[in-house]
Amino acid sequence: SALTQPRSVSASPGQSVTIACTGTSSDVGDSNFVSWYQQQPDKAPKLMIYDVKKRSSGVPDRFSGSKSGNTASLTISGLQAADEADYFCCSHAGNYTWVFGGGTKVTVL
Amino acid sequence: EVQLVESGGGLIQPGGSLRLSCETSGFSFSYYEMSWVRQTPGKGLEWISYISDSGRVTDYADSVRGRFTLSRDNYKNSMSLQLNNLRPEDTALYFCVRDGAVAGYRAFDIWGHGTMVTVSS
């Protein structure tokens, strides 16, 4: 089953948002391979965070990842207008399989 | 520049077949594990298939297992996804993605722009 994410979150510029990604003990809870992707309208997803908390090359340190139990989280600090996008989490789910979250729309008010 | 370019999508009737291709450039393709991920219109992402660097190992999501077949040609730096017995719920944008395992991390670091598959009568 897909990982569970909130459909949307919003905040004003400069504030922080945290997106939770809840899975099970068979995926998020059992994996160090949790990643986050940003998708702008009509664009392909872009890797932002991998291995739970490592930032991909060129990603600002305003983006951070963490995990506790079966829930992974992405926090965006100092929110900017350019951060408005859809965000998807992904976890290794055993053997060679992967599972994504349903996606969260981040709106900058 | 690292690039993944998908092709082969289109409009197909239920029960029909399509073959999607992913042409790669700018990196040593034979070293990398690859996958396909699809995105239904207005909805989320779904991982559907994996292939090892050598091509000897493949795996599939339950939703496509037995209907889709993934293969690769390391001499041509490309891979192909054969879609058989297509269903309306297979309608999606299909992305070719690179797995960064050989570089030391497990995530999809490079994405193509996708090819659209529409299954409808």
C-alpha cells in the first residue's frame, strides 16, 4: 500500500512546514532508504532527500529529513515561494521493490 | 549531460500492448540499476518495475506483475518495458528513472520527462 501523506500543507514565507510520511514496519520502519522528491507543475520529480536525511546535490539546507519508527518527515524551513510544489516520499519496501506516498501539495501563502 | 528519454507511449485499447523505451546518455548505463515509475493523472507516483545493472534480476509491483516485462540492452544504453493486456487503470505518465545505488545511495536520482500511456476504448 502507498505511504500516507497529508494532501496539503501551507504556511507563510519564512515559516516552516513539516510533511509526515507514514508507512509500516515493512517499509519505512525497516528501511534506511527513504527519499523525498519535489515535483513542480508539468515537470519530472526531482530528488531532494535520500537515505532519510541526506540532501541531494544543490538542495538548500532549508530542506531536512528525519525518521522515527514508521514515519518519515520532510521539513522545509524559511519557506520561499519557489518551494511551492508537490512533495512525494518513497521507501524501499523489501527485495527490489519501492513504495511512494500519495504526495503533499505545499502552498506558500 | 545525463539524460533519460522515454518513448513509445500512446492511445491503446484495453487488452492491447505497447512497448516503452528509455534511451540513456551521459553516464555509464551498464553500472546502474534502473526502474520505471508511473503517475496517474492528478495523482501520486507508483513504482512499477526494477532491473539490475546486468539485467539478470527484475521485479514488479503486484499491479503489473505478469503483464509487464522489463529488459535492458547495455550495449545500446537503453531499456524497454513491454506492456501487455493493458487496462484502463494503467493510464498514466510513465517515467524511466535511475537508481543511485552504484553511487552509494538508494534513491531515484535521475528522471526522464515521461511518456504518456492512455488505455481507452
